[in-house]
Amino acid sequence: MSDYPPVVAMAEMTSMLGISRSRLVQLLVTSEFPNPIATLTVGRIWSTKDVEAYAQQTGRTLQPLPVR
């Protein structure tokens, strides 16, 4: 079971992947990055499992999310 919530937004993904927001924006336009599962009023959200799979496929180490 994942230590992350079932869905994440851009802020959580930058923390998970250990990258800046500008780098994440660059990755979002690549064909390898998963598509968002929904677009809400507050922005896009992604399946955590999809982001975790992307990290594994690209050799990225996931970082723990900060406790809020």
C-alpha cells in the first residue's frame, strides 16, 4: 500500500519526485508522463499509482511527502 494519497496535484508531485514546479511542467508535455485523471476547479489531479509507476519506469526515487 502506498504512503501517498490516492490522488495528487502538482504540489504533491513536485515533493514526491523531488523536482521544481518548472521541471514538472516540462515533464507534463512528454508522452511518458501520465495524463491527469480529472481537471477540477482547483486544477488537475493525477492517480498516485500512475505517478509512482512513472517514477519507477524512469528510475526516479520517490521522496516522502511532508507531514502537514
